[in-house]
Amino acid sequence: MKFQEKLEKAIEKNDSLLCVGLDPDIQNLSGEKSQFEFNKKIIDQTATFACCFKPQIAFYAAAGLKGVEDLTRTITYIHNNYPLIPVLLDAKRGDVGHTSEMYAKEAFDFFNADAVTVNPYLGFDSVEPFLNRKDRGVFVLCKTSNPGASDFQGLVIEREPLYIKVAKKSLTWNKKYGNVLLVVGATSPNELMEIRKVVPNMTFLVPGIGAQGGDLKTTLSNGLIKSHSSFSRKRESSKGLIISASRSIIYNSSPRAAAQKLRDEINKYR
Amino acid sequence: MKFQEKLEKAIEKNDSLLCVGLDPDIQNLSGEKSQFEFNKKIIDQTATFACCFKPQIAFYAAAGLKGVEDLTRTITYIHNNYPLIPVLLDAKRGDVGHTSEMYAKEAFDFFNADAVTVNPYLGFDSVEPFLNRKDRGVFVLCKTSNPGASDFQGLVIEREPLYIKVAKKSLTWNKKYGNVLLVVGATSPNELMEIRKVVPNMTFLVPGIGAQGGDLKTTLSNGLIKSHSSFSRKRESSKGLIISASRSIIYNSSPRAAAQKLRDEINKYR
């Protein structure tokens, strides 16, 4: 099954646009013995309310070999126990072609992720090895949710900011490969609307809700794919965004309650 | 000792601007049992002719846990046996601040690299956690050597291409932190000259010689830091570039001869 298809089935099954980020800091495992044990509890509690799990590889890489092993176990655990929920590896990889080929092996063959985030700064040949894996999803960083995003992403080229150039280029890649999605932060809702106009049908991963302060209602109203049919103006057909949350869920005293609450809050505005 | 200082001592000791890339594809180990064993041979043969070793993390990550272990052993082997030669981890990392913090731990604490390459697309707070490690070097991707580099890096903002904006921003970061260097490909010698004008005193890592077709003579004449004193117009004071080569050395039937030859060829034009 292709990533986009798997994602849409999970969205439908759990009536959810919530992507649960698995970023356990080893300094902060609250009693659990390992990153894997910590994740296992989160996954079991939140799998009913999530459309996607998104481990952030940096948090495991910082823990060395043990961390890499825990990330492998985490992804395997999800595939074995919740096979309908796709795994997006947040890795923001990108390098010259033959090196990106190796990163594609890391994400898709070794970790067996369903999708990966990539950094577009090196251009087409740095993204192509990921695009070639047509059953996997490739989330291209477009506009990120951090303060530094304006340093370069916001620079204006012939009246268009760089992130719009990235969105347009991603659209042309998607026409050929069919497996491109974007990362667009919730911290700049106007820019989200602007990007949605340029790419009306692509799915966006939206970080920046919660800890980083993005507003949920505006994010959804500016980012969801508009349905033109009055028959299909029901929640099931309202899509095009997956909303990522990590710390606000995984460090909550009840990850289950936090995930359910956020899933329902998102659905209120769909 | 700070990275820049360690690098300059190695340049002087081995009379070399050659950076040997350690990117062993596990498909191509020519009889050696592991990536570490393959590297050990290369390191022993080339350490006299190199000013820096540059393992590319993707090649190890693609090989899973065993690869990560082999990369760790490789870096430890260099530190223990050739402590004067710095290790630059080519990882092109970059993410929002608290995640980049984890990547800095990966590169500097777990792998114990002397320097790392970073991708600037996410802006200042994505680079800051690396900059904060003032004894380590931070190579910011400016203009890369691959065909896709023109897709975004070459876009023009108010008469200046994006890579010049990155160079200028890196200069301001360096004024505060003192440990910034740039990656500038050899495949665009005019752009190298243009960047050198903007950052007259920063050291550049230059990939793209050899396999990718960059011209050595033009690269050196356009990229070296010009000395203004006639007394110091000798080779020892000619610096500011480290020239990276990987496949042309590591897959050569004699890595020793290939490294010596390239080191000497570089020195001809210094």
C-alpha cells in the first residue's frame, strides 16, 4: 500500500488528524527503563486517537547505539501491533544524490519507516532517491515552525518567498513521483494559507501546535483542503493536514487523555 | 584545543590541504570484513598526507547498528592513533532548536567528532546548539557541488543569490561564536570567488574535486585566502581551503599513492 493511502485509511479509521511525535529525551523518561519502554506505553495509550506516529531520530541518535536500537524496536512495535498506523521518521535528511541514496536506505530499509522528512536546500537530486521509493511518503520541509524559519525560508525572490518556491518545486516533483507532502508550521497561519493556495491538494504535516504556540482553529481553517461539493462537506472529507504534537502528549500525566482531547479539539474545527 | 587551531596544526604538519572522505559503501568493501576494517587501512595509508578525515554518516547509517558501531570505532581509531588529525563528521544536520541540541549531542558527545556539517535552511536557532560548542567546528552548507544546488541555493534575492545570504549570515554568526566554516563546492569556481569576496577570512570545505569534475587549479586560485604581505607569500601561509576527496582515494588500488598525489597536486597551486 502507498503511504498516502495508508495515512488516509488511518485518518478515517481513528477519525483523527493527530500525529503523535515520539521524541523521548533520555533525561526525562519518568521511571521507564528505556526509550522503547517509554514509547511502548505512549503508543498503546494513543494508537486509537492517532493517524500517524512520528519518531524524531535526533532524540535516539543522541543516546548512541542504545538509542538507535530503541528506535528500531519502537518502529517494529508499531508495525506489529498497530499495522494500520503509518510511521513517519522525522529525520530532515538531504545530501548529494549518492549520499541521499544511503539516507533513503537508512529511513526505509533499516528503520522501515513509511515516510520521512527531507530538507530541500540541496535541490532535486538530493530528494530524488527518496522520491524513487514510490510506496513511501516524502515530506519536504517548506516553512518550519521555529523562529529562525524567517532567516532564509522567508527571503523574497521575485515577489515570492523562498518557501513558496519550495512549494512550487515540490508540486512539480509530485506530478512525476506522486509521493510528495510538505512540512508547514502552524506558527505562521497566513503563510499556511498562502502555501495552500499554491498546492491545493497536497497533504501538510503541521508542527508548532501546543508547546510552540500555533493556533489550532486558524491552522485548520487556513490549511484544510476545501471541498467544493456540498454533499461532501462532512468531516470525513475534510483533510489535507496532519497535526503533530509531541511534548504536550508524551510528557502528560495521561498521554491517552491528552491525545483524545487534542484529537477531538482538532475535529471540532474540521 | 579549538577545531580551527587543530586543523591549522594538521595542515602545517602534513603540509596538506587534503581532507580524506571516509564513505565506504558496504556493497563495495573489496575484501575487507567491515566498514571499520576498510577505513583502518585507508586511515593508516593516508594519515601522513591528510589535514582532516571526513566520514559521511549516511554510509554507516544505511548499514544499521553495525554501521553506527563501525563509525564509532573509526573515529576512536583516528583519535587514538592520529590525534593531530581532526575528524569532521559529514552529517548535514539541522532542526528546530531543542532537536538540533540532540543532533549536537550525537555528533560531538556520542561520535566525538571535532566538527560537523550543518544545513542552514531552518535558520539561526537550528544552528545555535552546534555553535555553542565553541571548541568544535561548524561547517554551514553554503553552495554545494551537486546539480540540484541551483534549484534553491542559486535563487536571487535583491541581486544576491541565496548562497551569498547564507555566507553573510554565517559571517555574523562567526563574529559571535568564532567556530563557523563553510561548505562551498568546487563545481562552481566563479561562485567560489564571489563567496570568498564576502567572507575573506573563513575556511571553506571544498567537495566536488575528482569524481564530480571540479577543476583544482581554478578552485585554489579563486578560493585561497590572499596574503597581503610579500614576506608571507609562501606555501605555509596560503590557506583557507580544505579540499575533500573520497571515492578517488578510498577505492584506488593504492589509497596511499592517490592521497600523496592529490596532496602534492594541491600544493603545486598553493
